[in-house]
Amino acid sequence: MGVSKRRDTRFQPARKTTDNACVESFNGSLQDECLNVNWFLSLEDARSKIEAWRRHYNESRPHTALGDVPPSEFASKGGTSPALAGSARPGLFAP
């Protein structure tokens, strides 16, 4: 019949920044290291600068979860991250 099922949002708890710490950490890094630092002159300029930051973030910026090693170096060594594996000692790099 065309009856739409709408989700009742009246009883859903408010979202908190601690609901997804990984995403909130990334969002903070994006804002602090890219959005607050650059002045975007156009949509194309914004895309270009954000892409450059994304590449830096994913390839050469050290990550604490990888033992303060850039992801490309971490991957080339074939290492495993205690922080990502749920170790009791996050952030330590075990070669």
C-alpha cells in the first residue's frame, strides 16, 4: 500500500563522542591538521588539499596504534599492532 515505515527516534539515547572513539579521533585529526590549517578557495581546491592530507595521513603520518610508525613502514615490515589486537599495552610496537 504505500505506507512508509518511519523509525521512531523519540526514545533513542543522545549520541556521545565516546560512542565511536576511532571515528571521533579521525575527525579530530582531520579538523586539527587539515581543516583548521587550510584556507579553501574553491571546491576543487578543498578536494585537492583534503586528498593531499588523506594521503599523508594514510601513508606517512605516524600512528600511535601502530607504535608511532607510519602505516606504509608498518605494512612493509609486516608488523602486527598490539593496540589493534586488543593488547593490554596499546601503542607499543613489537617488531
